[in-house]
Amino acid sequence: MNLRLEDVSFTYPSGVTALEHVSLTVREGEAVALVGENGAGKTTLAKHLNGLLRPTHGGVWVGDQDTRRHSVARLARSVAFVFQNPDEQLFERTVRAEVGFGPRNFGAGPAEIEARVQAALSRLELQDFADRHPYDLHLSQRKRVAMAAALAMDTPILVLDEPTIGQDAGGVALVGGLVESLKAEGRTLVAITHDVDFCAEHFERVVVMADGRLLADGPAGEVLAQGDLLAEAAVEQPQLVRLAAALGWRETPLTVEAFVDLLAARRKDGT
């Protein structure tokens, strides 16, 4: 199931234009990161993917579903959305009930709901908090509850708005592992992130936005190597990319493993 935006523009009731003539296709199974400064239009674009916003001009399709002709509830069966701020979407009295809301609302039976809840809690390491009230938890844990709730919906597409926000190093590693496992399952992922190091490590395609427009769209290694372009969007290059450039390397290592391999090869060659 592909996502497709064709010549999409969007203006808020206040008169602020947040998207201008954006065309973008995300193919089934792709992992795409949207980067750019605050106000670039990333979240506005993402909210078009499940019908939370409808284009002022142009069209958005989820598979063959025109989002202008389907309800958010209908589109939610295909696209799960995790908000940047989990407090905008958590409302149940327990973590277990929160995570089970999606499949319960979709009409799943008790056994299936329980299985989905347990699997999602396990993947986000939340089993010990199942009977706690979500608002008794730390922000980082509430964010993971929101992600678990999205996972339990078992949709082919997930949209993650700032998935690493509030997470410590262990939490970032946990979310990174989740992204990798979802990619291995063939899920389609769209992430909005200011964490360019996380983006470089886990997303093969990067879309750069500024002022409601797309500045660049391509393989992560190619896009993140363009320092001048990223600076135009107020985005800093990943640490490893900057380090490699400072060392005079032409390569663009996106992961620690890739950097270490390049370093070992250069030592072996005496360069």
C-alpha cells in the first residue's frame, strides 16, 4: 500500500500556508524520515496521511483511498499515527486499556486484543506498567505507550512524530530496534524527527522540508552529505558525517559500524 501526495497545498483557517505544491510518493515497505526546522511543514504533511488534515489543493491517497472521501476512522485501519506529544492522544485509565483501544475499536475479539496488547507492551518494554495510569508515567514512557497503542492496531503504515523525544540513550536504542524490526516486517514507516543521528542510522530515505516545500528527497547517504542544503533548512548534519568530513573523507558513514569499517580500511591502507 503506497502513500501518494499530488500537488498538495494547505492553508490553516488563520491564513497561514503550511504546504505549497508538495508531491511525494512513499512506496510500500519504505522507511522515510522528514527533517526540517520547526514550522517547515513536516507535521502538517504527516497529518494529511491519515486524514487528520485535508488538502486545500491537490490530493492525498492511501493505497487507492482518496483521503478527501474517507473518514479518519476508516483511514486509521491503514495508517496509525503517533503524535509528537503523547498527552494529545492518551485517554484511558490504564496502559493496558490504552493499548487495547485500537484493536477493540476495530472489532477484534478478546483473545486477539489480549495477544496484540501483550505483544506491543513487550516490544516497548512496558509490561510492568500495564495496570498503571498512563499519566502516572514519565513522558518517555507515555511516548512509548502511544507507540505501543499504534503497534497494537496492526496497520501496514505507521507515522511517528518525533519518536525519540524525551528518551534517554536506552530509550533511543529501544525505539531504534523497534524501527528496524518493523522494517524487517515490511511495514511502511514515515518519521518526523529533529534527531538527525537517529534518522541517519535507521532511515534509508530522507526528505528535507523548508517553508512548506520539499528541498530534497533521496537516499539518506546522498541527502545528509549535502551540508549547504541542510543548512538552508536549518538542519545540522549527523555527527558521524561531520566527523568524516573533518577527517577529509569523501565517504558518508551513517552508522557507527560503517564509520569503524571505514577507519579500519584506511588504517590497513595506511591512509
